[in-house]
Amino acid sequence: MSEHRPANRPLIIAIDGPAAAGKGTLARRLAGTLGLPYLDTGLLYRAVGRRVLDGGGDPADPTGAEAAARALRPADLDRPDLRGPEADAAATAVAAIPAVRSALLAFQRNFAGERGAVLDGRDIGTVIFPDARVKLFVTASLQARARRRWLELRAKGSDAELSTVETDMRARDALDAARAAAPLRPAPDAALLDTTELDADGAFRAAMSEVARRR
Ligand code: C5P
């Protein structure tokens, strides 16, 4: 056993993947079952984007976005307006700015603390916790993911078209994967989990067997 990887180090489960692949549902359930805190790191970028929009700024402007990231407070993550197309686009824009990512790094690392945690996002296994004991990269086809997001939006009363949701999602995934700062990609040691044909129970069972294998 290497001195950098003591057997009793906290259990960190890093879950990455594109939008609406099922990361959040899976992460929440793993955290509940294993008694670990859960952090949806997308909320950090969403809340930064919201702060910029509140001030009338452009989320793609590095100076304003960095200031918003530095001013972020835990209560910002509870805002009710962090979802929807405007918040999606603002989050993706601020997330491409390296200074924003640096400003949010310590919060994410501190969240796991001594206790461990389940975190989901785009760069948890590659940048935030490259030594995480369990890494999952959760994907699904674009069509399956867009349909899930569309059903969620409809359940909330939105009349968005499926084709618009799919177009927005394709664009957001492309920006996340192409950006220079912490692009979306599986860590070399991540287990791939394709949920296109899996329901939430199936994804949970597959993830728990990976947890058992790596623990
Ligand atoms: O996961 P969610 O869709 O809520 O994330 C919103 C946006 O925040 C993503 O499109 C991505 O641009 C960004 N993000 C990120 N790194 C993370 C989590 C989210 O770049 N760890």
C-alpha cells in the first residue's frame, strides 16, 4: 500500500458525465445508502451564473464571473431559479472560465472533509479528486438524455419542444467537452456506466457493484 493511499482514507465517489445522464439520481441514492454527504457541483456553476445575471453582467466575461464565484455563499445553492434554459446557458459559460473553476475548487475539496462524500459533475474524477476511490462516468445517448430532461421540464409545467431541448443539450455538451479548462472526459480509471437502456434501479445496482469492487 503506497503511503499516499492509506486504506482508511475517506471514501470519495466521483460521478461525472454529460447533462441528464442520471448522475444526480444515482449520486443521491448512493450517498443515502452509504451514509455519505452529497454535493451536486453543477449547482455551484449555476449559482455563479445566476449571480452574474442578477448583476446584469455577461456570464462569459471572466472578470465578473470570477467575482461572482468568489462571492458565492452556501445559501446561493438553495435558490429556486437555478434550473431552466437561461440558468443552463449561464452555468456552461461561467464553467469555461479557469478563474471560476479555481475559485470553486476549495469548496468542493473541503466538502468531502474527513468523512468522504459523493460528488457529481464534469471534472470530479479528473481534477477535483483524481485520487477518488470510486469513479463512475455516467452516459446515455443524446436522445435518451434529451427526452428525460424534456419530461422533467414538462412535469414542471414547461411547454418546451423536445427538439429544442435536444439542440440545447447537444450545444452545452459540446462546449463542456471542447473547453480548455477541465473538459468533460472520463478519467482513465473511471468505470463507464451507460444508462440508455437502464432504469434508476439498474444504474444503482451497477454502481454499487463498482463500489464493492473498489472498496
Ligand atoms: O450538472 P449540471 O447540468 O447542473 O451543470 C451545469 C453546467 O455546469 C454544465 O453544463 C457544466 O458546464 C458546468 N459544470 C462543470 N463542472 C462541474 C459541474 C458542472 O463545468 N463539475
